[in-house]
Amino acid sequence: MPLADVLNDSGEDPAEALAAAGTAVRLAPDRPAVHVTLGTTLAVSGRRREAQDAFRTALRFDPQYAPAHHGLARLAAQDRN
């Protein structure tokens, strides 16, 4: 499990989770999973537009990547509520 996911789940400082996710993207920019982790971290931090961008970036690398589709769907569902 990526460090950013652990930090997100723990409820600790969101800035630390964002830093970890940003580092993951910098180190492995072509991996959809790191963009999904970044998107999830941004969504938890209330940065929804940036979260959408991160999920869409993951889909550019793998259009069938289910976690990215799930992240976008969660954001869309929240928008409807």
C-alpha cells in the first residue's frame, strides 16, 4: 500500500499525504496507480478539480484502469449530492 494511502486512511496531516503522492508521481510518472493515489489524496483534501485531473491522467496511461474510473465516479456522485 502506498504511503500516501496509509496517510489518507490514518486521518493524519493531509499535507504529508500530498507530499508523498507528489513524490510518487515524480518518481513513476507513467504509472496509473500513482496518479490515482494523488487523485484520492487531492479529493480527501477538498481539491476536487485537481483530483479529477489526476484521475484523467491515470486514464491516459491506461484507459481501462478501473481505480481511476472509480475515483471519477465517486467525485461525480458527490457532485450530485
